[in-house]
Amino acid sequence: MINDLIVRASTFSGDIDRLFLLITVIVGVWFVAAEAMFFWLIFRFRAKDGVPAQYVTGKEPHLKQWINIPHTLILICDIIIIIAAVRVWVRIKQTLPPADRTIRVVAQQWAWTFADPGPDNRIDTPDDVRTTDELHVEVGKTYHFLLESKDVVHSFFVPVFRLKQDADPGRTYTGWFKPTKTGTYDILCAEICGIGHGVMGAKLVVDSPQAYRQWQQAHAAEAPAAVNGETPTDGASAAVSTLVPRGQ
Amino acid sequence: MAEHTHERAHVAGTANDAHHDHHEVGWFKKYFWSTDHKVIAFQYMFTGMFLALIGAFMAYVFRMQLAFPGQPVPGFGVVSPGQYNMLITNHGSIMIFWVAMPVLLAGFGNYLIPLMVGADDMVFPRLNRLSYQIFFLSAIVLLTSLFVQNGGFGGAWTAYPPLSANKLYNLTPYGASMWLIAVALEFVAFLLGGINFIVTSMNSRAPGMKAFDVPIVVWTIVIASILFMASVGPLIAGAIMLLFDQTLGTSFFNPNRGGDPVLWQHLFWFFGHPEVYVVLLPAMGIVAEVMTVFARKKLFAYKTVIYTIIATGVLSFFVWAHHQFVAGIDPRMANVFTVTTVLISIPIAEMCFVYIATLYGGSIRFSVPMLWALAFMAEFLIGGVTGIYLGASGLDIYFHDTYFVVAHFHYTFFPIAVIGVMAGVTFWFPKMFGRYMNEFWGKVHFWGTVIPFNGIFIPLFILGAAGEHRRIFDYKNFPQFNHPWQNDLRIFATVSLLVMLLFQIPFLVNFVWSMFRGPKAPKNPWKSNTLEWTADSPPPHGNWAEMPECHRGPYEYSVPGREQDFWPQNEKA
Amino acid sequence: MKTIATTRSAMGIATGKLAVWWVLVSEIVIFGGVLVSYIMHRLGHPEWAEQAAHTHMWLGAFNTFVLLTSSLSAVLAHQAAEQGNGRKAANLLYLTCLGALTFLGVKSFEWTNEIKEGFTIQAGGFWSYYYTAAGLHAFHVFAGALVMLWVASSAKKNENLHRVENVGIYWHFVDIVWIFLFPLLYIAK
Amino acid sequence: MSAHAAHAQGHHRNYVKIWAMLVVLLVISVLGPMTGIRVIMLITAFGVALVKAYLVAKNFMHLDLEKPIIHFALGLALVFMVLLYAGVAPDVQKSAGQNWKKDAGFHHLPPQPEHEMLHPEELETKTPAEREAAREQHRDATAH
């Protein structure tokens, strides 16, 4: 149902949509049943003069079962929902498939900074391609992202990937996604981060392999020069502490 | 058991000149410095209603900004991003801490507990007055925080550090600290108030009133006070730490100097989730009272409701991190919390089923309080049901901090703080003011509120499912959310809000007019059983000349073999 | 002006004492919040131990002794109040307040030295928790002393003797909090 | 038996004797850590603290004579604190988890000077017009 509203562009976005469907079916059945019973009782037992209300203590077995049976059925439905949800959670958040490419995502007050590993496909090397507010990824490749924040809590949210992970300052988060559909989409900050929270969007471009290689070549050429001569020290802090060069 | 049989109210005079022996108190002493639990209840209720108008105005402003971005909002002007954040932060804070809590917990608690347990007042009247004064001070501090330099605090009602801790990040140095002090004062006020509620309902029950003869609304308000008291502690500690981070430069939540921002999230939500049950339970209690009276029927299973209330209360301490699934907690912990979160739906579902089952075999009269109570049950089911989506950790990855969450918690908070409260106000109005409210205008207000309410938040469910994230002042920066159909949904929601706000005017007029000029109401207008209906309307200081005793449970309606279909608690067998 | 509500005791517990127990429930969770956060950080940050080495363990020990003694005088005051001897109860309460003042005096002496040595509240994670936890406790000691003076003033005239027990219970709780604070702040090095 | 009679029975406790035991325990809890052995330090410092707390609660606060509802309420508060610890420690106490680790800006990153902050108008936005809009928004946000 969600994919009518927003396109699926990653491997696990289908899982989340199916989980949504499963919960909608289970919860929808219970909701309709409860509301129907509710309105039927209201209509059936509306005040009719001369017809007094009944004295029901709630201990009568034939009435108590109207509570106990739904009670146990809901418990079963809850267990089904829990199992389905945990399976999706484990697949997305707790397993890291081997990565074809690792990118670094740094959130700061009101801008996203991305570091693509560049032609040598190793992160934190001089040939990294750093861009602001624009992330190019290659369709069909498994990506790991190292997510950090430089100041306040932000949240790396890519609706088309159905992916969200908060970036708490002082921590590095590792997650993965695998794009399946080319196109230009949005990256959002889903945790309030001050006045510029509303302008803190970034562009996600899922390229075909050729387009991606072209983009990488074009940017890799100017990347070393762009880092204004300062030799980036290796290690995680390199990408974080150097202020963002004007990569386009 | 208490050995006194016939207590004389300390008011020497007979019922009608109950004020006789009191020296004639001045206007100020009677309304602003009174220790009478009914006057303090009105103080809480009117402060809550006044702040509800402010909260509603804020909602009006930022919904207009969302529907027509950039255009000046009539009555406010152009909304800048900083103002937008301030408006949503303080809309959330005001509606939860300064409207739902005072009206539901303190307003109804103060008014109903002494009357329903058959006491003349709270056990500590002066402490009760002090708790309102601290609450009033907290409201003043919050409202002034909106007008200080750089504006009010804009870091959301959850105030996550380092945004809330570092003035260079939130750009509202004074607003942030004043907001925090206001919230801390409000906690102190409700701790003091809570002690009064718990001890009064535990110790001051009328002779003969056993634990299971106490009406459900008293049970719910007492258990809500206990939940609040047990859950607010760590957040008071957190608030002290955050205030020191803001002002003294300590490093509790500053990651660069050894602190940890996730600690605040945990301390906040350890309080946050029990807090939503603190406001839910009194509303469920009010709905129980109203439903049983207008269905003329005994509550389906009194003990089951008590056990589900206690089960919900205790379980609510095990679920807090479902607010933080993607906020950086360890993914293995998320599995624990998704299990407890989805399982907490069982006691609540059980309670709803028992309420629905109470209607079976009833003789339902659709007067205004019953309409509100039934609407509460119908609307709250939507809120409860959509909670399962967010409790399922896998799905929360997508839905966290989107409008789906906003729509979900409005479908729980709105029935609690507006529909439930309206059920209570319209039901106890004759007792509070001795006059009837107008039935026709009551129904106009009812339909005019409930239908547009759905018009506001059903579109938000759809926008949320499309991935629209919350707290964004202008969606034209995000092409994905700038489609015409999304803008139309936002406009539809805003127009529904305007219609709903317009329909509040008939209520305010009806409320104020009926208070002075409504038709007189007898002691027991709805023919119900609980003790407050045995006192005069409005009850004098000290409530009864001769304190009532309790001989049976509160829900003995339509007992076979009796000509009347109700049996007041104080009537001898 | 006592309401009828206060005279009733449906639970069989005196209203004042029941209220004090509920106050202690809320205090347990407040101090619990600070201590749980502190314990987590101490276990997560072994390097705080060298910051903690600068606390004066002997002053902490003496303060513990002072609070234990004031707990003794508080319970003796309660015993005297049970026997109806309001004057003796009031004197013992004044003795307890003297213990509170000694505690606060030692603490202020201790803090001024530490701040002079440069260990202010901003000096590091440990010091932030040290001043917040001990400060919150000292505030409760001070508030307890004030309430005790108020209770003693009416106990002197043999009135409201039940209050002596209630303030005693609160005082023993403040003592128990310090019994846990002492090893956490001063000994865990 | 009403609470009052229970108190009479509670009188015979010799409070001074209990006080003396508490002082002895205090001395133990101070000398224990002197030995420097970590295990002894833990037992004496915290074990003794628990025993002292038990003594004060039982004898001075007469908790043993109190109604069970009080024990239940106090116990519940303590259980909630243990629950708070169990729920929060995996994130705050540990320095790494399944998909996260504390590093950037936590340990080895030099403490960021408080005043190093990217002002909104310096924010690198796409076109000069948008840069101007961001600058104007900031001025407007801090002006009102």
C-alpha cells in the first residue's frame, strides 16, 4: 500500500511495505470488528421506553467468553506481529551484508556531507569524492554507510529506501542499503536540529553503473585539488574535522 | 477500620447555612486563596482551558503556515523557521503539561476524589493550594519564555541535547532554560498534588467504602498519580543535569567532554511513556462513569478493569525505548522493547472490550455526555490500533518522526484531552455549577468537533505513510513532498482545523452562559449512584452537613426487583 | 483547621506517615535517576577514577558519622514523642538539626577546598556528577533541618507529636541516601 | 492489632546499640578499601552500605512494623530503578554496540571549541538566491 504513495528503491523497502500490509490486515480486522460491535450495541440497546436495562455482573460465563476469546486471539495476533516485525528489524539493523562500497555520511547543523570512496574504493583515502547535499550511488551495489553528526542529533532518512538512522554526536553508526531503482530522490533530516532543520534536505541520485563511473571520474579528478592542499590525515577524524570543500 | 460512625461535618450550621460559622471571606480569599478542593479544581480547570486556547492558537498558526507556506498568517504574520519550531515545541508542551495534566489529573482529581470517596476535603488542603500556586507559577514562566530575547525554546517538547543544552545550537539561550524551569516546576506541582490524591483516596474513604466500592475514575486518577510520581523522578534528575549543562557548562550530555546525549533520551522517555498513560487513565475513568450512567448498566467487569489499569500502569514502565528504535539505541535492545510495546496493547484492548461490553443489555440515552463518551471509545480505538504500527520495530524504521506518528498520538491525545474532558465537563457541570448546560448547543459543539477532528488527522496518516517527516516548516524544499495531492491534503487538514476551532465558540458561550443563567439542576440530575450526587449542587464548603456512608459498589444500576433503576451508594440496604 | 478527611484512616496507617512514605517513593526515583546515571558513567569511564581520587575520603567518612548520629537522635526524639514527652523530643530534634548543620558545614569546607584546587563542576564528568548528586543531597539535608525546626517548635508545646515520627522517617531516608552516596563518591577510586 | 500497639512493642529496641553497630560498619567500610584489593573494597564499601541501609530502615524507620502496602510501594520504586539501569546501560555504559560505536567527537577528537559553529548564512546552498534566502531567514529568526 505504501508503494502507491512512494516508490520502492531499495531491497528492504519491500519488506517494510509487506510488514505494513500484514499489520494493516490484522489490525484492520480487529478494528472493524470492534467498531462494528460497538455501533451495533449502541443501535441495538438504545433506550426504548418500557424496556429496562439488564443487570449483568460480568461473571456470566456466556458473556465473559466474549472478552476472553478476543483476549487470547489478540495475544496470538500480537505474537505474529512481533515475529514479523523482529524479522524485518534484524534484516535491516542487525545484519550487515558484505559491502561493495562504503560511504561516509556526516550530518551537521543544516547540511549533509557525503564522502564517496572514489576510484580506489577505499574510504578515507586522498581520492575520496566529498560532496555536500548530493549523494551519488550506483544501482545494484550494496553500500555501507558510516553515519556521524558534528553537533546535534540529526537523522539520516531516505524515504524511498525506507531507511532511517539517527546520527547522535559522539557516535558512528553503521548501516547498509542496496539501491534497486535509478532516479533522483530526497534525503531528509528526521530529527529536529534547530532553525535550519527545514532546509536540511539533500539530493540522492541513484545512477546506472556507467553514469556513476562518469560522475566519479569527473569528480575524482578535481577532488585532491579541492582539498586546498591540506594533506588529510587518515582515520575517521579526517573526513569529519575538515570543513566541507565546495564539491558540486 | 475507622471506628467513628456519624461524623459531623466541622461546619456547625445545617446544610443550607453551611457558610454560617465561617467569617464572611473576602472575594480574593474565596477564589484565589481558598483551600477548598472544589475551588482549587476550578483554578486548575480554568488555567488549563485558558492555556488550551493558547495551544490551539499555536496549532492554528503553524497549520496555516503548513497549508500556505510563506504567506503571512492572519493574527501572527509571516512564520520564520525559528518561530515555527517555537510554535510546535510549545504547542506540544502546553497541550500535554499545561492542558491535559491539569484538567484531567488535577481538575477532575481535585473535584471528584473528595466528593466520590465521601470526604469533606483533601487530607492536606494547604498543600493542595500550594501545588496549584506552583503550577500557576510554572504556567507564567512558560508563557514569559515565549517573549524573551531570541524567542521561546524551539527544540521540540522532547528537548534532546545537545540542541537543548547548547545555546549556540538552539539559538534560544533564555527560552530553553525558562522552558526547562517551567517544566520542572510543573513536575513539582504534580508531585505535591499527587500525594494529596493518593493519600486522600487511600485513607479518607467514607466508612464502609471498601477498595472495590471506589468508583473507577478515582482508581484511575490515583493510579495515574502513582505512575506519574514513579516515572517523573529520573526526568527531574535529568532536568537538573540539563539545566546545569545549559547554565553551568557541565558535561552530562556533551559528547565532546564525556557526556552522552542518548542518556537524556532514555531518562526522558522512561518518563514519557508512563506519562501518556497518566493522561489516558483518568479519561478512561471519566468515560467509565459516563457510560454506566447513561446505559443504566453495571460496569461489565469492575475487577477486570482494575486489574487491566494496574497491568497497563506497570507495563508502561517496560516500553519506553520504542520512541528510540532508530534513535541510536543498541538494535538488540529494540527487540526487547518491541515485544513489550506490542504486548501492552492487550490490557488496553481488554479495557476497551469491557467498556464496549458494558453497553450490552443497556438502555442507552444519547444525551451530550454519553455522545462524548461513545465518541471517545470510537476515536481512541483508531489511536490504539495505529500504535501497533509504531510499536513494531521493523515498521518504525520508516514511520519514526513522520506524520504517521503525529496522527497516531493525536488520535490518542485528542480523545483524551478534549473528547474525554468534554464528557466529564458536560456530565459534572450540573454538580459543579448547579445548572444545566444547553443540550442543543452541546450537540452542535459535539458534532462540530468530532467530525472535523477526523478531517485533520486522517490526511496526516496518508502524508505520514508517504514518508513526510515532521517539524518541517516548509515542504517546498523537498520535491518528494511538494506534489499537488500532498499540498491539497495539508490544506484540507488546515481547513478542518479552522472549522473545528470555530465550533469551539458555541461551547465557550454555552459554558459561560449556563454557569450563571442555565436552568437550575437538582442534586442528582442524571440519577446516578456515586456519592457526589448526594451532595448539593454546587456542594457547599465541606460538601455534606452529615458525612455519607457507603453500603455498596458504585455501579448498581437496573438491579432486578427495585422500582428505580439506580441505587445510590449511601442508601442503607 | 483539620478536615475530617485527615482524621480518617481507612488504610490503618496515619495520614501524615502515609504521605511521608509516598514522598519517599518519589525521592527514591529522583535520587535513583542521578545515581543510576552516575553508576553507568563510572562503569563506562574507568578514567574517571583518577578524577575521583581527589575527593577527601576522611571528610566523607566523618560526615557519614555525623549523619548516623543525627539519625540516632532523630529516632530517640521519636521514642520521646511516643512517650508523650514533647520537651525532650524537641531538644533531640534540635540536636538532629545541629548534626545537619555540622554536615553542611563540613561539606561547604570540603567543597571550597576542592574548588580552590580547581575541581569545579565543569572540571570533568566525575565532578559534574559529584556536585550534582552531593548538592541535591545537601539541599535535602537543609530542607529536612528546616522542617525539623518547625516540627520541634510545636512539639515543644506537646502538640502534633505524630509529626516527630514523620520527619524522623524522612531524615532516616536522607541518611540512607548518604550511606550509598559515600562509597559511590568517596571510596570508588 | 492497630499500629499504635505495634509501636509499644517496637520500644524495646536499644537504639544506641544499633547506632554503635552502624559506626562499626562505617569503620569497616572505610578500612576495607585501604587494603587496596578491589574485591575487598567492593564488599566492604557497598556490601556494608547495604547492611547499614537495612539496619536504619528496619530499626530506625520501623519498616518491619509497617503495612505491606508501604513495602510494596518502596520496593516497586527500587525495581523501577533497576529496570532503568537495565534499559539504559547497554547504550550509555558501553562504548560500542551492534551497529554503533562511540568515537567521533567522543574520546580522541579534540574538544570542539564552543564557539566553532557554522552560521546559517555561511551554509553552502545551491544558488545565490537561496543563499540570500537562508541569510534572511537567519536574520529574521534571531531578530524577532
